[in-house]
Amino acid sequence: MTDAQLHDEAFRAIAEPRRRAILELIRDEELPAGEIAARFDVTRTAISQHLTILKSAGLVQERRDGTRRLYQADPTGLLGLKQFVDRFWATRLGRLKDEVERKARR
């Protein structure tokens, strides 16, 4: 999968508010699926589907511990999104700087 495809998939994944909330929850700690599901007002199956989408987008890591599945935000996938946004802002801020300097020379 190309970087562009990964970015597209990641942005689609985080477009859903519950998925963003899940990422916040597992940002700093690894949690089992059941504990994640217990914090939301939807079924465990729905949370499992959200986790699958986040995992497929490269934003979540899954680790098996016996019969449990543990989830944590994947810094590598999140870094890709950050780099994409940073490039956007760097370009935009550069244009803003050029415009301000152009106006200052007038």
C-alpha cells in the first residue's frame, strides 16, 4: 500500500468520532478489547469493528496475550498522519510568510 493510500485510510478511520475516542483511550496504555468496549455505549462487536478499521489503517497495534487481545495506538501510523499534516502546514505557512514579506516591501 502506498503512503497516499495509507493516509487516505487513516483519515477515513479517524473521521468517525468514536474511533478518535478509542485512539485517545489507548494512546498511552495497552488495553484489552473488553475494557475498551466497557467505556462506550455500543456493543462489543461494534468496538471490535472500530478496532479492526483502526488496525487496518495502521493506527492501532494488536497483541495477543493468551485469549485476550490487547490494543494500543501505533505511534508509527500516527507519525505518518502528523508528517502529512506538517507538510501541509509548512507549505501554507511558507506562503503566508511570502505574502507578508511581499506586502511589507510595498
